[in-house]
Amino acid sequence: MRSSSLVRTTLSSFFVLLMLAAGHLLMVVINAAEHEVEAARPTGHAARMFSDRPLVEELEAALKKARTPENRAALEAALVDAHAGRPVVLKTLPVTPFLWHATLGLTALGAVLLWLTSRLRSDAAQTIVGIFAGNLLWTGGVEYGLTIAARALGVAKAVGAVNGELVAIYGEYVLLKHSWGALVLVLAYLLFLESSRCPVFLWWRERVPTMRGGLVTGRIDNYGPRSAFQYATTVWAFYLLLLWAYDEAVFGVHGLFTSAVLFASLAGTVYCVWRLHQHTGWGSSVRYAVGAMIVAWTPIEIAGKWGVFREPWLLLHPTTLVLFFGGLGLGTWLLWRAQRRARVDPVSAA
């Protein structure tokens, strides 16, 4: 029993961690493909910058990541102008047909996978496919949907270089940061939704008299949509937490609050892994691992923001493609195989 619990905890955790990393790398691949196919140049709107750091620091950070001589030269020239107090002209990339196709394609694929979960009998299989659907719907419908909006509105958060020209990028995170009101509405609905089985809300209901009836009971026929929704909303919530923590006008990248989030998430990771180890079924383990591993991912994101290391899932390299896409494929196969074996041999899953 201990061995099977350890296997469930390990496979579930690595599956979700690799899903998060592969989701980031997928966006890097799509962005690179757009530049190749469309030869996208900064011919969009004049950018309005909403960065966490002064422009000089943004240029210095972009210079460290620049790979080609022409991109380094453009950033160095802009850095000289910024130090001299001269204006640095920044434009966003245009909204290209490739971006529209990628956005709609990812969203449609996520919707198809979500429908496919209704054809699966195992709750673990429904959960696995549902998480893939949630990742695609989030990446396509939300992240790239906001990317289109940011380019159309001329909103940007950071600076980069494309083909030797400066470009204002990541405006989608500016828009995402101000979506907190929509998340509050969603969470308020879930808090009072009788059929909600989120551990956080169940914990709250056990201690605070917010509901008329007892805790939810009853059968669930398809965990796929719930898993997709859980993945997307949890990613959304932790995005907002970090985006507001990084805002220098509120807390700051190196502020006390950001440091507290890092240490709290480290402690939360230990607790969540311990709780994950207590689960006895594959489906429930994978679903719990979503929240647990997003908590574990938070200090990794903060460490990357601090420059402690360079996130490998943001590097377009054959090694990273094999490591994260191949690792996710292998992890999914192992997880799928394990949950199928548990269905055949119920004693081993107990």
C-alpha cells in the first residue's frame, strides 16, 4: 500500500509539473513559429508600457536573453538612449493571421478533448484528458486571446527584440492582472455551489456556516470538465497572485510580500504533498495534484523572476523539446497505464 501511494504521488506530481512546463514551452514554440511564418515585425501600435521595472532594467534583462548579434545591437543602442534620457520608441507586434489560427486551433482542440472525456469510463482517464483540455483552453482561449487584445490595444509589459528591432511584448499579462474581478465572481459562485467539491471550499464549509444544507454527496459521471475547470482557474488564481506581488506600486518583485509568498508556498508544498500521499485512488490523486503542484510551481516562478536561474522551459532548444514534451508524453503514458492496471486489479488500488 505504501509503495502504491508513493507511485501515485510521484506520477501524479510529475505529470502536473510537466504539464505546466510544457504549457510554457508550447507558447515559446508558437511564438517562434509565428515569427518564422509571418516574419512578424514591430509594426503594430505604439506601446504603452506597464512593466514591473524601470525601462533601463527591462532593456538590461532583454539584453541578457538576446541570442543574435542584431538583437543585441538593437538592445544596446536602446540602452544607451535610455541612460542618456532620450526617448526609446517601442511598438507591439501586429495581430497576424497565424496568431488567430493558433488561438482558435488550441481552443478548438481543448473543446474536442473536453467532449472526449464524456466517452471515457474511468474517472482517472477523464481527469487526465480533462487536464489536457484545461491547459489548451487556458493557453488558447485566455492567454492568446489576451495576446491578441494586448497587441490590438498597444499594451505591453516587457521589452524584446525581433530581427534586430525593438518590440514591446507580454501585454497579455497586464490585461490578465486586471481580470481579478472576474475571478472573484467565479469563486463566489463556487463557494455557494452545492455540488462543488473543491477541498478549499469544503474545508471552509465545515468551519463557517455559509450553506443551508450539508456537504455535497452524490455521484459524478464525468470528472473531465471539472478537472479542466480546476486546472484553468487554479493557474488563473496563482497568476494573479504573482502579477500583483510583482507590481512595484503594490508589493514589488523583491518586496516582503513576494518573499512571504515564496516561503508560504514552500511550506504549502510540503503539506500538499503529504495530503496527496493520503489519497487512495488514481483519479482523486491526479485532481489533488493539480492544486498541489501549482503551489509547488510558485516558488520556482519567483526564483526565475529573481534571476536565480533561467527557466529551461522558456528556451527553444532540441534538448528542452525532448525533455518537456517527451517527458510529458512519457509521464502521461505511465499514468494512463497505471490507472488502467488499477481498474483491472482493484485490490492493488485500495
